[in-house]
Amino acid sequence: MKEQFKVIAIDNKMMTLEVDRSSGCNSCESTSSCGTGILSNYYSVFNRPYRDNILAGDFVTLEISSSKLFLRAFQLYILPLLSLFIGGVLGSILYTINEIGQIVFALIGFFASFVFIKYFIK
């Protein structure tokens, strides 16, 4: 997967990149009601290490392999669902009668997966 980004600033050997997400949603009539259309109104800005011979205002292309994209999608979508399920199973083992305990363990597993993703997956 390739995406083109505009370099909006270069500071301390870091490039600040911006992507306009509206390029893929101009032809559809339901952009106001779908999630992608709503998100296309916003710009994504992030930093990457500086590369030689690039100036502010230039466009750069970044590419991610399909296997890495699949891994990241798994981490963001499937891992929280698995953690919710595993937390629920653990809660049902520990609290066989108390349903509130099972629900609490499922939610703890779900939110723990977000903490794990945020701080340990780079």
C-alpha cells in the first residue's frame, strides 16, 4: 500500500507529514453518512525521520507491505476482541455464579489490550 504525503515542516531532523484523506471520497454521494467520508474531512499529521534532499512543500511516498498492514489491522481490531473474550472466559472461571464479575473481567481484558497496544506495540 502506497500513500503520498506532503512535507509541511522540517525540524530537528524530523519531517512533519500530512495526508489529505479526501482524495478517495470525492465521487461518492454518501460521504456525509459513512465513516470514511466523515474521516476524510480531517488531515492526518505525523512525524517521520528526515531524508536527504527533501524540502518543506515537497511530496513523499511512503509504502507499507501488505503483511505489515495485516499485522497492524490484527493488532488494532482482533486483539481487543480476543482480549474481551479471554477476559470473559477468565471471569467465568473465577466467578461461576456472579455475572457482574464476568463482565468486569471481560472489560478489563478489553481495555488492557488498548493499553498494551498503545505502550508496547511500535
